[in-house]
Amino acid sequence: MSMRDVKVCLLGDSGVGKSSLVMRFVMDQFKPALESTIGASFMTKNLVHGDKTFKFQIWDTAGQEKYRALAPMYYRGAAAAIVVYDVTKESSFHTVKDWVKELHRHGPPRIVLAIAGNKCDLEDLREVSRKDAKDYAEEIGAVFTETSALTAANVPELFSQLATKLPSDVEPANQYRPRSTINIHQQSPERRRRGCCGGGGNSAANSTPESQAFR
């Protein structure tokens, strides 16, 4: 069985649950309150799909505006990008479109895109209709699914769909690998009260050595 390295970058507003999605996919865990990512965090996960094994090298980028200038450093050389929004926050869906434009202008020419509407378990608070998001994803040729990091709904399927769309001749990703593991920290009580199902008001894993250099 062949092994393929696939660099994947997660983009989207702060608080949409990017880090919670990564934690759910990699470790099958959910923590209701995570600290904000500084720069980016890095994790890996192998996924067997058909007769291939994909080693996803997942870069979870910070959603705060002040870190946005660092994003090209992380999506450069990526085979795929997952742009995440919060189904209960319409403004986060508008940001998805900004990220897609950015990737089309400056990202790798053959990058596979996925749009993920996180926190789909909060149906009573929904502000973004599934149809609108799905229609947009189809318009740009992106994978689309709604996910819940809390319940694990559609999280493995999101990465499986990415694997299906990757070109057969994708090259192994050559990028910096952190020398240390990712540490997950609990939020302070003040931040924890702001938490929500897809990762809370501030979602993320701790920063890598690379991202610390850019504080």
C-alpha cells in the first residue's frame, strides 16, 4: 500500500472551531475550551482510503486578523485547504469567500479546496443555510460538508472527501516539521464561558516553534 504525504492548511475566522476539528480528526477528542492559536499548530494523521494511505500534515492557522499576514507561509506548497466557518455566525461565512479569493490569487495552482460549516449541532442558532453554502462550494468546485467537532459528525468524511479529490500525481509536501509535540491547554474561566460546541470563542492548539518566532 502506497503512502502519500499531503499538506493541508485550515483557514477561517477565530472561534469557528478549526483546532477542535483537527483534535477530533487526529485524536478523536473534544475539549470545550481551547486557547487561541498563535501563528499555527501542526499535527499529523494517517488515513487509509482505498489502496492508498494518506499522511495528512495538518497546519491549523490562527484566525485572528493580526496573524493573517502569516497565512501564506503555511498554505504555500499545500495540496489542500479546508476553509472553516461557523454555521451560527454569518460573518464567518463571508470570510470564507475572502480566503477562497486569496487562495485563488496566491495559493498553489492545483490546491484542492474544502468548505466546512462547523457547529452543525447548534441547529437552533443557525445563521448560514446549508443550501447557500453548498451552492457556493459547487460554484467554486470545492468539497463541502457540515461538521460538528462536538459530536464528530462528518469530520472523518471531510478528510476522506479531500483524499478522493487529490490529483494522483500529488508530490510529497516538503515543509518545516516542528521538533516538539503540540500541547493542548485549557482556557481561563473567563474564556471558557465563551466556549461553544465547535471549539468555542477561541479555538486552537498551542503554537509550534516556527510560529513562536513570528509573535
